[in-house]
Amino acid sequence: MSRLQLELPWPPSINHYWRQVKIGGAVRTIISAEGRAYRERVVPRVQLAMMQARVRTLPGRLALAILAQPPDRRRRDLDNILKPLLDALQQARCYQDDCQIDDLHVRRLPPDRPAGSITVTIEEMEW
């Protein structure tokens, strides 16, 4: 059974992850520049960690434990960091699709100044 632990930067809030733009006459929803920049920082880190741990794309059912250390003590909804984080892990090919996640635990820890951090532990589950 595979297990992977990752130390990652603090993700943008979902409130800053999506943007609506007008293209032609249609309004489209896209990932914001902040969201794309987060992916660009996270994907190489995840791929390197996977290579070092000799872990390939995880194909099965998954359990994730997330320790979130925000950058400061401002009020934040903890669930607002999940979509950008999980999408970045999928983009890095850590797993095929975030619908594979059946067990998800998120815990807030004291702030990690100045930038915040995320520790993610991913384990394949046996069914």
C-alpha cells in the first residue's frame, strides 16, 4: 500500500481561485492567475516527492490527512483551501481524479508565519 507525505505552500482561497472573463459574447469561468501560479509552484514539488518515494499515480481509493498552518491569525474558512489544493495534486498526477478520495481529514494548526504551509499525507485504502 502506497503512502506519500508532502510539504506544500499555503493555497489560495477558493474565493480567489476562479475568475469570470468575457470572451466574445460569452462569460467563461477560468482559474485565476493566483490559482495558476499556485499550481506552477506545487506540481514540480509533488512530482519530485513522488519520484523520490518511488510512487506512481495512485489508481485506487484514497485517504488524505491535511494539516493546515495558515500564514496568520485572520479568520478563514478552512474548507476554502481544499479545491485549489486537491486540483493541484491531481494536476501533478498524484492521483487520477479527486473523486478517488473517500476519507478526508483537515486540521488547522497554529499559524506558520510568514507564508503558511500545508502538510498532506496520502494513503491508498484497502476495500
